[in-house]
Amino acid sequence: MFENISMKDKKVLITAGASGLGLEMARVFAAEGARVFLCDVDEAALAAVRRELPAAGTVVADVSDEDSVAALFDAGRAFLGGLDVLVNNAGIAGPTGAVETISRADWDRTLAVNITGQFLCARQAIPLLRQSPAGVILNLSSAAGHLGFAGRSAYAASKWAVVGFTKTLAIELGKDGIRVNAILPGAVEGPRIRAVIEAKAKILGRPVEEIAARYENQASLGRMVTARDIANMALFAASGAAAGVSGQTLVVDGHTQQLV
């Protein structure tokens, strides 16, 4: 029989939880009984989350800023009374273009959010997770974290780094009973991927509809994945049903072999 995936009374902190994947994961975890604490850079979006999920805690935080992350975990610890699951979800799309066209500032900002942010959050979370009977870290990577991605070098570099960080943390923390896995979404239907598609269409001088079709058809399933697909994987990976799963790249991309 499949083990219970209930998260009843689990203490979960999700970064960038006010929209997109973070919000969908918050919904799924809350529905399974978890106590959820969310951060985001967008206070207005957090206010909307509080209306939808009134039991959730929220705070404004920028994961690329060390002081902001320290304040985030002070607030999260006070609200949750501990920590069982950290979901390192915060990330940005970064610039689109050939390497020689990308500015140093855009490169640095992409890595600051997508990988340094995960480092800063993990460093704060680990002492709390050691006190949990079954601590979990879930790091959001991307299909671009195991495939090349022309025109998206900063993003791909940051997401490959997430995989290396994840596998190393799994080795370091295994003795403490803390599991660490990376989730690698493919193209996720939503505003972010649509912005990437528009940028790529502009660079290539092709119709947006043509580039969108490429993204939709790059997976064997012939569609983009959804935020709920990713949230369901996060729920499984954080639950007791995945008690033997650590150090893995959990790919949810409809079977994508090449990014376009």
C-alpha cells in the first residue's frame, strides 16, 4: 500500500511563495495539513496569499541578501516553532541572449538569486532541520540543470549549480537523517515562460507563436508541465513516502531531451 503522504503539523518554509510554483506548493502542503511560512519580494502578492491561506505566515525577503535571509529565518522560526521542510524555490529567469551579449550585472544577479540564495537559506535551515525527526531540503533546479540551453547560459549555469549543491548537501547531511533532493521542472505553463518565449522570439526574429509551439512540443508528452505537477512532486519528495530518496534529481518535464 502506498504510504500516507500527509504533512499534518509539518513545519514548511517556502521561498518565493507568493506566486507561481511557490504558491502552488504552499496550497498543496497546506491542504495536506502542513503549517506553512512563505517569503517573497512582493508584499502585495503576499497580502493576496494571506487572504487565500489565512493560516500561512509571510514575510518580505530577498534570498540573495544575507541579512534579509537571517531575518526571514528568525521570523520563520518564531512562527513555525521549528522547521521540517525547506523548499528553496526562489529563482529568476535571468537574461536571454548569446553569451557575448550578456552583461556581468545580469549574470551576477542570476547566480545571486538562483544558487547563492539557496546556499544562504540552507545555511540558516540546517541547524533547525537537525532538530526535526525527518528534515528535508528541496532545491528547485530546472531541466536546464541537466541539459544545455542555448541563449540561456546564466540560467542554465545557475541551475546546474543547484544540482551539484544538492548532491553535496545530501552527502553532508545524510548522517543527520536530513534528505536533500532537487526538483527539475521543464517548461512550466505560466507568465514566466511566456516572457522567456517572447524574448527568444524577438532575438531570433521569429513569431511568438512559433517559439511557443517549440516549447510546447519539446517534451514527449507534447505539452508544458503545470505548477500542480511540480507541487505534487514536492509533496511526495517531502513526505514519508520518499523516506529513502535523497541526493536525486527529480525531473518533471514531460520527458524533454533538448531545450529549445
